[in-house]
Amino acid sequence: MLARLRAADLDRYLALLLMPEHARDDLLALMLFNAEIASVRDRVREPLPGEIRLQWWRDVLAGERAGEAEANPVARLILDVIARRHLPRAPLLAMCEARIFDLYDDPMPDRDGYEGYAGETAATVLHMSALILDSAVAAGAGTASGHAGVAQAVAGHLLMLPITQARGQVFLPADLLAATGLDRDSFLAGDNRPAIGTAVRAFSSYGREHLTKAKPAIAALSDSVFPAYLPVSLVEPVLARAERLGADSLSGSLNPAQWRRQWRLLRSARRGRL
């Protein structure tokens, strides 16, 4: 199953290898579940089959489709972790609901809407990881997970710009686009390069604001849950490169070389801070 995560989400795979061994299998189950529902858009041609797939996961989490869940290795793993760790199901159900947005090309309405989306996706993975590592400490980690999740979501959507642009999908909030004189259609058209560059930099700056708030909140937590936030150490280089490239982010890669990402993860793990 490690190989499956490596193929689906290399950065979380690399981070997982640096997380406490006693919780690694359970964290793997959570990350595989996240990879499954995050990739639904990539595996369907129309939204309806995607909605059906996400509904299947909601049914599984609700305790239905027991036979089908037993035959699905990821479903079997996540249900086992939920039962043994007494994890709440509601955040995982909300993750499935939030991923319906991915299936359509509707514009992200505003920054509040984006924070809600990030809170139910990236932030939930971080917070549930913290719960697996130390449930008592994680109860007070909401602020850290919330800000870190928005920053991580912004970095992820910046990395995906070439893909989402080709799909006709825009994750940059509409109010941020409007502030730069753009809307969904003009951003996708790609003609106004100066304005698009400004929008990309503004989106990166928005992610950086949340990252700046996340760092002290994470530092204030116990060392027992810090490994949950290791993937957040990969956010800053992506934001910085997007700020430099601007509109060229739509066609170029923002990801540092793999060895640089591994080094950042290792450095953060050794220092116990981002």
C-alpha cells in the first residue's frame, strides 16, 4: 500500500516515511483515503459518475455497503482506523462532500468559500493526522490545522495551474480575480498576462498569509503532533516560485526537485518545526 501512496501522492509519501512508526500504518490509511477522493475528477469524464463515486465513499463511512467496503483495500483500512482510533466520521464525510466541487467548473466564489473548501479538505487531513498521533493534544490544534490547510491548498492549486487551466477550472477565488480586473473566463483565456501574473501573485500572497499564521500555531503544539504537519514544510518554496513566475506559472512547474523536497522534509523533522 505504500507503493500505492507513492504513485498517488509522492510528497505525502515522503512525509509519511518520517512520521512515527507506531502510527505510520494508520496515517497511511488516511492519506490513501484522501488520495482516492481527491483523484475522482481525474478518473471520470463527466461529473455524475464522480458524484456516484463520492456517494459510495459517504455510504461506506456511514457504515453501509459493508460487503463492498471489505473488498476495497482502502475502504477496509480507513474503516479499521476509524474504529480503533475512535476517529470522528463527520470530517471525513465532509471531505467527500467538499470534493464534489472538484467535479464541476464553477468558479470559487470568494476567499471565505475557499477557506471553507480548504478547511474540509487539506486542513482535515492535517487535523485527522494529528488526532491519530495524539488525540488529546489534537483537540486544541484547530487553528494550526485551519491556517496550514489553507496554505497547503493554495500551494496545491498553484502546482495544478497547468492542469486546471486545460480543464477550464479555476480555483482562484472570484473576489481575488475581480481585484485584479479578471473573472473566470478572462483568466482562462490567458490573454491579459500582466493581470494574470498579478492574480497568481495575489493568490500566493494569500497562501503566505495563512502560512505565516500557521507556523506559530503549530510551534505552540506538543512535539507529539508536529509530524502531522510535516507536509506543510513544502508549501513555502511553491509560493515563492509562483511569486517569481507570475503568469508563467500556468505553463511551468512550480515544484522544486524531489531531492530538495526530501531535504526540506528531513530538516523539518529533525528540527521539529517548519
